[in-house]
Amino acid sequence: MKPRDFQQAVLDWYKHQGRTDLPWQNPITPYRVWVSEIMLQQTQVSTVIPYFERFLTSFPHIEVLAKASIDNVLHHWTGLGYYARARNLHKTAQLVAFEMNQQFPDTVEELSALPGIGRSTAGAIRSIGFNKPAAILDGNVKRVLARFAAVDGWPGKTAVHNQLWDIAERYNPDQQTQQYTQAMMDLGALLCTKKSPDCNHCPIASNCKALAEGNQTLYPGKKPKKAIPIRESIFLMLRNSRGDILLQKNPPAGLWGGLWVLPQIQQYSELKITCQTLGLTIKSESYLEQQRHTFSHFHLDYQPLQVRVEETCNIISENSDWVWYNAQNPLSLGMPAPIKALLNT
């Protein structure tokens, strides 16, 4: 299938069947496209929409986002996961607002140099936000192209990844790039789905090699399976006489970086010394049911331990990385979804 025929088929389908009412499409600006693309990394559209709308209400322009505290940004991200995205979003906002005169660069190379923006995200910002030619290769587009060209292998492998990029670049148009990019995303999200592709309504089905072979779901190749390790931890719900629960701010980098979390210990025997270090006296304690939270590379089995305590000195109040949190009068803090859920029990 010639690139021009491929492009026209995809654009004609998008004109009648594509999504044109997503919140980041009305209006389309580089800022709104950038925020949406970062949120959409490894996250479904239906999940992102309410987060995007709340985020844009609080941070309508890049300067507002750049001047916001990282705690406030992470608070708006709570529950969306992959929190490094939010930290990189904040870093990029500061770079663009304070060092680039609030103007996003419009080349893939310059965009890719900003925190949290890879080649595909840069292509989406350029093609949709600026309506200038640039290919993308997100998860949906990988699936469409892998099936269309019957590309063997897992896209995580360099050779397969490069082959898909070559195809994406070859079929990418010089005109109507805004519509084409969104069309390719929609094609993967609406028709060329993982388990039950709707080939009968696909505009490029007549030239799809995977369909001709009758094995669409074999493409793209799956990531090799390996056992996911399990880690265990005890989450301390240290509650004072006012009913407040103690939260600790994580370091900026690493797991749940920059987020407010419950103090953790590995063994029950660490409880007493932990409380003593914080200037707390234990009054009573009780376990809640163990729960599991799954990260991309391991399971975390955590046991909440409720502990009634009494403060005996000012260690906590004198340290900015600790705070007493009251769920009835909550502070605007960024925290992981499992922690937020525990605080609301």
C-alpha cells in the first residue's frame, strides 16, 4: 500500500469515525497536548479525562504550573500512578516558562531534550500541538503497524522497535498531520484493539498482512514473561490524640518520589524504636487486613498497623518532612492511591 493511499484511507476514516471531542482537543494548544500526552503514557483515555480537566482548571497555563509547588502538582496527580511523570511535568514547565519565554520548542529534537518527553511524545506534541510533520509510535500505533506489516517480535527489542519506527516515518504525511496523528491513535484504540480487533471496519484492512494471515492477535509480539517478585512491608498508621495520622515525605527520586506516605517498617520489632525516634509513646495497636499494590516490576504486600500514640517532644513539628494529617480537614498533598485509601478508612 503506497503511503499516500494509506494516509488517505486513515484520514477518511477519521473524518467520519474518529474522536474529536476529547477535552485536550478543544482548544488544541501545545500546552494542552503536552499535558494530555504525559498523562496518557501507560494510562487509558477514560481514566485520564477527569484528571486532565481538574489539572487544567488548577493550572490553565504553563506559567501557573511552573510556579505551583511540587506538592500541589503531585496532589492533582494522586491516583494516576507513575508519579515520575508529574515530577518531570513540573520540571519541564519551569524550563519552558522561565528559560524559554513560555514558548514550547517545535522540533522533535528540542522537545525530546525536555524532562519526561521521549521521541513519540515529542512527535505528538509537534504534529498535534503545532500541526507540523512528525511520526509517533505509542502503544496503539505500534499495534496497528505491527499487524499491518506483520512485524515479528516484541517491540521492546531494539531491532523490532526500529523497524516499527521506520514504518511510522515512511507512512507519516507532510500535510494534515494533526488529524493523521490522532487518527492513528484512534485506529488502535477503537478498532485495532488487543484482543478483538474490528477488522471489518478498518480502513487499511485490505492491505493488512496479519489479517491476510488470519493471526492478528499474534502481533505485536508479547513481552517475555518472568516471575514478578513480591516485597512485604508494614505501613504504620500512627494516630495521635486528635485523631491525626502521621505522614512522611519521600525523597524526590525513587519509588513514590516526592509523595507523602505512611512510615514503613519491615519487622514488627522495629515499631518501638521508630516511635521513640519520633518522640512518640505507644498507647495501643491493632493490625488491619493485608493488602497488595502492584507496580510495573513487583508486587507490594503491605500490612497496615494502627498505633495510638502520644507525642512526648517536638521532633515531628520541627521537621518539614513530617506532618500530622487529618482526613476530615485534608491538606493538599500528593500521595499514592493506596495511602489515600487507607487514610479514608
